[in-house]
Amino acid sequence: MAVAAAGKAAAAAYGHGESGGGRGAGGGFLGPRVPAEVEAMARGVQDVGQETFRRLLKVTVNALEGKDCKESVKLIAESSNLSEEQLAFLISGMYTLLREALRLPLSTFKQEVFKEDLKELRRPASEGTALMQRSRLPSVQDLKWRVDVAISTSSLARALQPSILMMMKLSDGTAHRFEVPIAKFQELRYNVALILKEMNDLEKRSILKIQD
Amino acid sequence: MAAPEQPPQPPPPEGSKPLSALLGGIAQVAYYGNADITEELLRGQLYPEAAPEEFRALRAKMGGLLQSIASADMDLNQLEAFLTAQTKKQGGITSDQAAVIAKFWKNHRIKIRESLINQSRWDNVLKNMNWRVDLKSQSRHKDQINTPVAIVEMELGKNGQESEFLCLEFDEAKVSQMLKKLSEIEESMSLLTQTT
């Protein structure tokens, strides 16, 4: 993400290579040293209105999902009175923040600690809540399927090829439609069964450990 | 009494290697998406003494035969019947050429069929999946321990486009539900294959 890289470079040039003096304990989930761009963002975000902040957050999440956000960034630049440099700081800082938070396995992701970490970075708790809700992974709400058999195609006069079509609705409101070839389906089924087995095994193991 | 002798197998005729390679080149372009293999390249590599028009005719004829065989996904019986008919035609093929084509099809049939099926897949296809299971080992609230969470990454892609990666989270109940659905699909499919 070009904007994030620009922000990182600019923040480094600012000389914020080390975490702030008075904080000592470091950035919590960000590790022992708060990355320069996150610090710079924390300072700059004080002057950003809530609406602009929400839009920046949306752009950051889109970027993390790999979508192209040049247009949205341009819109924000035009409608707010932020300079390009300020925008670069803010977006790159938020990007790193979210990316690091997302990298943690959900089980170690404790809401209260995250809120506290964000507070230490000097941001209002309400914005912390907005960030928190965005950084959960979606789960599958509904799965519909269909087995199709291709009888004949333009490339293959006699196909007789079964294929599975799936329509997955996620908790974040998105829907995904995709085809699963038979071989991949067997792989999928095997993996899901393996996941369930692993989950059961893990539970059994920890129960045995915790028993006094 | 002298035991009947098997005549020694004749070596493959000289023309078979270039023809086999020509079929390979045709398949590369038509079925494996390799557009770099041009007619000029094939002629220069395989039939350098042939005149361009002569080579073009050969390539067209072989390409047409391969197309008929691939489109019908011929089994060995159909293939034999088809090729024998071609040897008897005016301007058809020689029996040596028929043998080369037959050998080529036996080796490439499955791959070519797979490629043709892919050509009719226009939606996103599940390409890959990765996963891990996490478990809380410490928590302020004891009842939160031992709740495993699965993180699954699914790669969805179309022909020639960059893949989309879906990151999802499942608790044990959801994994169980998913497995149940997949078993239903499996049952439905085995019913299908029984009746065909």
C-alpha cells in the first residue's frame, strides 16, 4: 500500500523512531516499541473529526482486504482540510495498528486490553470501539449449495461433469458465490473434519492440564 | 518342431517424433494456454524442410483431428474406430500417423479434458484453503478457557484473475454445522453417481 509506505517514511523522517518517553511499558499488542507511524498517527488524529476518522477507518480496512482505495483516499483529501502528508500519517498509522491487531489469534485478543492499549495511544474510547468491531473476522451465517452436472459445453461435447456450487453468507453482510470441483470438495471435507478433530483434541488436552 | 518366432518389433518410423511433438505444440496452444508456441516456431523446430503452406495444411489437419477427439472425449474404442476411418479417407492420415495420434491421446486425455472443463468455469472457483485452530490458555474468566476458535482462509479465483482471499472465523458449533452440510452434499453426490 503506497500511502502506508509514504507515511512510514515520513514518520521516520520526523525522528519518532522510539516509543514516547513517559510510557515505558511499550505499545501492548504492538510489541515493545510502538511503530513510528502509529505514534505519528496518534498525535495527528486529535485534530481529525469523527466523520473523517470513520472514513479513514473504512479506507484502511479496505486496504487490508486488498481492495484498491485510491479513489476513496482522494475523496477524503478533497473533503477534509487535511494535507497529503497528514493523510499519509493517519492512514499508515491506522493500517499498521489494525494489521498488527488482526495478526493476533482471536483468542488472545482481549477486548479490555485492546481498549486500554488504544487509550494509551491517546485516542477516545469510542473510536476504540469502532476499531474493535471492525477487526473481528466474519463468520459464516448461512451456506446454500447445489450440485450441477455439466452435460455439454462449447469446449466439450460430452462433459457429464458434476460440480458443486456454494453460496456463503457471512456475518459482515457479504455474500460469496463459488464453484467447488469434486476433488477440491473432498479436500474441503477432509480439512473441516480435521479442524473439528483438532478442536476436540485441544479441549481434551487443556482439560487434563488444568485439573489439579 | 521349431517354435513360431515373433518378428522383431520395427522401430518407430522416422516421422513419428516430429508428429508427436507437433501434437504437443498444438495442445499447448489450444488446451494449456501457452500462446508463445507459434506456427513458425513449430515449423522451424520440427519440420524445417517443409514449405510454409505445406506445414500449415499439416498443422490444420492434425489440429482438427485432435479437436474432434478431445471434444468427444473419445475412449479407446471410439478412438480406434475414428482413426481407422481417417486412414481410409481421401487425403486422410497414414496408419503410422494414426498410431502416433493414438499414443498422444492416451497420454494426454485426462489433462486435456480437465483443461476443457476449466474453460467452461466462469465463476469464482475454490482454489485452496488454509486453517489454524487457536485456544485460550489463560483468561481472567475461567469459563473462557478451552474455547477453541478456527481461523480459515479460502482462496477464490477465476481464470486469469488475481485470487480473492476470504478470512473466516469458526467456533466449534459452526465447524460441526459445516461438516454436517458437507456430508449432506457428499450423500447427494453419491446418489447421483449411482444412477448414472
